[in-house]
Amino acid sequence: MVTASMSKRRQKGDDETAVRKRILDAAFRAFRESGYATTSTLEIATRARVSKRELYALVGNKQEMLIACIGERAKRFDVPADLPVLRDRETLEQVLASFGARLVREISDPEVIAVFRLAIAEVVQAPEVARALDSRGREASRAALREIIARAQASGLLTGRPAELAEQFGGLLWGHLMVSLLLGVAERPNPREIARRARDAAAAFLQLHRLPKDAKDAPAC
């Protein structure tokens, strides 16, 4: 009887997880198509084929749905659990290139670009969209990059403020690409282009931030 009871609870949990995902998928589609400000919880419930009561119980109000939608996509930017120990600059360059490639690959995804466009379009009527995107989405990638840089500093491979260094690497990585993607005047780069962009950014970043001994060994101009 105990086993049967546990099985029922597990089944209920699995069912609720599936329904919650259906609600969030419906909410995301509605936000993209109708705009955040004008989308009602009734519309989302109808799309997800659930009652409003179930919608509120499993996810919450409209703003909580938005945060959950962004939060699910932000998980992609966590620092890899198998990040190698940063013992030398060569390893650091490889890690930065790998993370940079993942960043461009994930953020250039059409669904993620759609979230940015939504935030821009709703900035007057629903500024909470931009706030949620910045605090739950963009901050996740910034925090992950700061963590990598902090580890590099702990190993004596970099000097400077992690936040500033992370911003510099981000600038080298993206250039004008993000604006071009938002405007729809550039195609999403293919895997080879993404890898090259990330490698170039990592190399340029470390060239800008050479250690004193590296600068001393560099040939005079």
C-alpha cells in the first residue's frame, strides 16, 4: 500500500510538471504573438487547455509566468560543472572560447531573440519584461562569465575587476551582432562562424590583458 501511495504521488508530480511546461509554452507563445501587456491569463489558460485556477496553482500570475519563461532559458548559461582547472593561459583561452561559443549559440536562438524584442516592444507599457530579462536572463550569463574570470584571477592568470573584464569580453564577443540580429538585418551565425567568433574574442581578450611577464617578453615595436 505504501508503494502504491508513493507511485501515485510520483505520477501526480510528473503530471503537474508536464502541465506546468504546457502552461509556460502557451504563455511564451502568447507573449510573442500578442504582446505581454495585452495577453490575459484567460488566453494563456485557453491555449494551455487548463483552468485559470490550475494555472495560478502551478505557475502563478502573468509576471511569474514571464519570469519562469526567462528563467528556464537562463539555465543554459550556468558555468559547466566539468570546468577544467585554470592552470595556464592556454586552458583559460580554451574555456573562454568554449563559453563564448555557447553564449552566442544560445542567445542567437530565435526564441531568445524574440524575448529581447518583446522586452523592447513592451518597455513603456510593461517595463517588468525588461527588468525580468535583465535580472533573470542577462545576469545569468554575466554571472557565469564573472565566475570563470574570478577563477582565472585566483590562479594568477588575470588581473582586474571581474565585472569589467566580463563586459570587455562580451564586447569583443558580440561586436554589432546582437543589434543586427534584433533588427533582423543579419542571419544567425552557423556553428563554424560562432566557433571562430568565440576563438577570436578569447584571443583578443587575453592579448589585451597580458600578464606583466608576458608584456616584458613581447618584442618591442
